[in-house]
Amino acid sequence: MPGPSEDIHNLDLVSLLAWHSLLLYVFFLPFNSLLGHQLSPLKTVLLGIMVLDLLCRVWKGQWTSSPLDYPLWSYCSVMAISSIFSIDMPYSLHIFSKTLVPMLIIYHSIWQQLIHGRPIRHLAWSMALAAILAVSLGFFFLNMEGDRIKGIFPVPTRYGKYLDLIIPLTLGLLFSEDSWKMRALLG
């Protein structure tokens, strides 16, 4: 029977694996339209590892609540109920599970990792490298539509998809231990 030190070691290993999974998931986030179905199995595995880490934290009593827990879970509950009672329930549940559930997993994974001491600079570098690669590939796949550059994103928008890169980082920074730095930066 494993002792307490082995349990802590296993949790640390799962946590470290989940941290690297989170960094990879965030890195590949902007390339969904370019690689599409090839990334789907990888992203599912990465999300599964993050969920395993979150469940281990709950099981071991190491879950730390975030200030956004109640609003997020309320919103998700309303969206789930709305999906169940929608006109096209299978489609609504598919979109719910494809968009909102992964973002919820990512948010909680970021929160748990940062609150338990992971360096924010790794996450920032993962996003920065992804953004640099996305912009570089955007010029390579240059496709002008009107006055907008399509690049690697499926819908030509002005900077909209780049928000996918910074929203998890911003939310994590706003509620981290050093949040005063982020709040000072935002004004």
C-alpha cells in the first residue's frame, strides 16, 4: 500500500504532466483551423491529463477555489440547461462540449497550477511563441479578403482570434497572488 510520500510524489508527477499538457494545449490553440482534425486527438489527450490533475487535486483536498468559481459554474449550468432544451439538442450539446467545457478545464487548470507555484512566465512564453508562429504562418498563408488578412484563422477578423491566446493568461494573472501587478498594468 502506497504511503503518504508516494501519494504526494504521484500527485506532483500528475501535476507536472498536466502543466506541460496545458502549455502544449495553449501553444496549439491558434492552429486549430490549420491542422484541424490532426490536432483533435492530441487536444483530447491533453485535456484528459488536465482533468486527471484536477480530479487528483479534489481527491487529495488540494483544490483551491478561484474567485470566478460561482459565476463560471452558474454560467455553465445555464448554458447546459439551455443546450438541453434547445431546438437542436444534439448540436447544442456538441458545441457546448466542444467550446465551453475545454475552456473551463483550461481556466481551472491554469488557476490550480499558478496558485500552487508554477511560473507564469512559462505560460506567457508558450502563448508568445504560438502568437509569433501564428503571425509568421499568417504571412505565409496570406489571403486578403477585403481589408482583412485571413492568415491561418478560418474567419477573417481583426485580431479576434488572438484573444484566444491571451484570455487564459489574463484571467490567471488577474486572480494570482501577484495580481496587483496585472491590475496596475491594466490601470
